[in-house]
Amino acid sequence: MASPGLSVGKVTIRRNSSRDIKMRDLYVEIDGEPTDTLQFGESLELELPVGHHTIKVTNRVYSKSEDFSIQPGESVRFDVGNIPSRGLVALLMAITGTIPYRVNLTRL
């Protein structure tokens, strides 16, 4: 009989990047299900069944998603945040009076 710990892995999602603008909550979904809300400085740790999953992070204006797999006992980590945009898009947003930022979702 297999140990219960061998059929799960762990995902850690943290929001503590020095680039984060520290505004707007980030809403985390795993496999299409609402999971939690992160403010700057917070993190989330979940056990997930082994297999294929999708993480989506949104601030209700912008969003990012990524597919990932977890093996038995594996730890998967993501860094999330609302970070400043760059380039022409940022310039156009600043001119129109909107905050030039985007959602970041990076697997570590």
C-alpha cells in the first residue's frame, strides 16, 4: 500500500518581489477553481495530487496562466506580482493616465 504523501506534491506561490507595485490583490486559481487571494508579502502553500495542473493569477484587469506538472513529493514554486510594464505599452498607458503594470507569474 502506497503512502498518502507519495500521491501528492506541493506548490508554493509567493508575492514578495521587490519589483511588485504593492497594489491590487492577486487572485489565484488552480485548475479553474478559486484558491486564494494574495496581497504583497503573502504566500500560499498547497498540496496537489500528482499530475498536470494549471495555475492562473489575475488582478481582475490582467492575468497570466501556466500549465505545470507535479511528481510525487515534488515542490513547485511560483513568484507572482503586479510589476511595472516596459516599453511602448507602458508609455502609452502612462499618457492615458492608467497605471502601467502587468501580472507576473514566474516558475522558480
